[in-house]
Amino acid sequence: MENGLKIVTIGGGSTYTPELIEGFIKRHVELPVKEIWLVDVKEGKEKLEIVAAFAKRMVEASGVPIKIFTTLDRKEALKDADFVTTQFRVGQLQARAKDEIIPLKYDNIGQETNGAGGLFKGLRTIPVILDICSDMENLCPNAWLINFTNPAGMVTEAVARYSNIKKVVGLCNGPIGIEKGITEILEVSQDRIYVEFAGLNHMVFAKRIFLDGGEVTKKVLSLMTDHEDKLSLKNIDENEWEKQFIKKLNMIPIGYLRYYYQTSKMLAHQKESLSKEGSRAEVVMRVEEELLEMYKDVDLKTKPKQLEQRGGAYYSEAACKLISSIYNDKRDIQTVNTINNGAVADIDAQSVVEVNCVITKQGPLPIATGELPVAVKGLVQQIKTFEKLAIEAAITGDYDTALLALTVNPLTSSDTEAKSMLDELLEAHKEYLPQFFNH
């Protein structure tokens, strides 16, 4: 856009949106955003209006010349966009609750982006993201798609493999959270450390850590066992790691790895939490209600602290920093989800990985990180296999492919349980999975 950028946020009624608005306000000198279009579906209309009114107050209070628009018509918003950010949830939090609760009946982990829940979030989401890409091809073919929608790696790979949109980057706030935790543990400023990340979305490892150019991985791992709270994620239960295990692994695993390395403990936690406070989705619904009440306050003009309880800390930092670096050709290093292109030697070149990249006007250039350590190689490859099968199932609506995907996922206890979970979840989400029912 001449004289300023047009940003379109799909899922604009999310309570995360004020994070994004704050990020654009802070960076307005280097990132001249002129218009932000917040798009949502009719079920999210009320939330969209509350969030947009708050966003307008934030902009007005800041004095920056950004105009906020809202619409339920995606095509109206997308025309001539420069950047499209996606942060939507098909079926909203009620669908997430089903993804979390139903697998627990079968003694399997019920989680938003891992296991059976992750599969079904992908099955609901991938057809929608591909529809968005189709609209982008016609209305803003030169725009960048910045995808925050979970499962972020799987969704980004679906776009890269099955759409004509090649300017796509997937993003997660996990690596930034780990990096900030490391700076707190070492009590240093962020510009003094460098963290080499490698893996997949929600299955990433901080492979090596440097302070002022010298490697301090072992030192951080040693300190980390006494400061695990600094590396915790708000949205999952966190048990302590076994010290010897972490020491020998010689990497920091993102918190989601607890589902794979502490499965029985995490399953027990989930069941206990469900009986005491409901599923994580139900907890988030209550947090959202509280946030939306705050957002309604006409005197509120800055992002409330409670937003961090949603698990979205550093969300705007990751998204706005990335957009600014692409726009300004900064060539700085950020951790994103992009086509591997040989960066992680154990994953095929066309697959999407989460890895450090130099961010340029042409997009992310992945930095080679070599082979994954033997201890994690098999698990990462197994999850990549699951993702590819899940994407195929989402696009074809083929029952057997979905069953195969769920059965090969390491969090699934057996093929029999996989079939039972698949059948119940398909029925529960029938409204959002026409590809499985309209053959």
C-alpha cells in the first residue's frame, strides 16, 4: 500500500489481538501501518466488536495514525493487503474442549495441538486456511501470510505444499519464551545471548546456547533445574524434569515435550484438572470472559497484565518483529516455521521445520543446524510423519488416512483406541468436517 501498510488479521476477535495492536503501535516509526482490518466469523461478532473498540482506544491514546476496520467479510478485508496474520480457531473454544476431554475417556492425552486433539484441530483448520490462501491469490497475491493458527507447523506445511501462496511463515511464541527464560537465568540482557533452536513447532529444542560468543549450554542446563518456572508455559501443566535426563539430553526441550517424556504424569494431571477446574479450554473461556469485561471498560487504553494468563505472552513481539524484519529487510535472526531446505538434516527438504532463520525481504533463510542428536531424531521424524498424514487426511477427508495418522502418533496408546477416538471425535466435530461426511 502506498504511504502505509495494510494488515489483515483473521481471527481478529481473539483476546490476543490487543497484543498485536500494541506491537504495531510500538514499532510505528519503522513499520508504517496505515490500516488494520480485524476479520471474524458471525459467531465471533460480539467479541470482535469489543476487541476492536478497545484496539481503537489503544491507537487513539498512542497518537499513531492507524485506522482500525472490522468486518465479517474476509474478501472485503483482503483486497490489496500487505500482510495477512491468521490466529483463528475453527469451532471456537467449545471445539477445543472436545479435543481435550474426549481422548481422556480413552486414557489418552487430550491436548490442543498434540495427539488426537492436535489431529482434529488440524483437520478442522487446514481446509479453512487453504480457502483463505485461495482468496489471497485473487485479492492480495503479493501479501505475506504470517500464520499463528495452531497446530502452526502443520498448518504452515499445508499452505506450503497445497496452495500457491509461497510467502508464508509460521510463528510460535515458544522459542521467544525460552530465550527470555534463559536471559533471566543468566541475569543478562537478551542481546548478549544466542540460542540455536531446531525441531518442529511444539517440538523444538534449544540445541546450543551462547553468551558473548562462548557456549554456555551446560551451565544453563545446570542452572535450569533450579529455575524451571522461568521456562514454563502458561497453558500446560509442568512437572520438574529429571536432572540427569536433562543433563544427558544436553538441550532445553520446549514444555510441550513433557507430553512425550512424561506421558503418564501429564495424563494424571489432565484428569485431575478436569475434575477440579475443567479442561484447559474451559479455564481459558473463564479467562476470556474476564478479559472481555476489562476490554469493555471505556477508560482502558493499554493491554491488561491478565492477558499473559492466556499463554500468549510475547505473541505480538514475535509477530510484529517478524513483519518489521521482512518489510525493512533487517536480516536479523529469528526462530520461525518455514521450508526446511536442508537446515535440519534429518527432515526432508520440502517439509516445514522450526529453526533459526535470517529474516529478509524475500522471507526467512533457514540456518543449517546439521543433524538432530540421536536421542530426539526418531521422535521428531515420527511427528513429522504424523503431520504429513494429518494434512493429507484434512484435504482428502479419507477416514483410513486419518486413522493411520492418529495411530502413528506416539501419544496414541493403540490402533483400537485410535479408532474409537477417531469415531467419537469425528461425530463431535461433524459440523466442521464436511470433507469426511460429504463423499
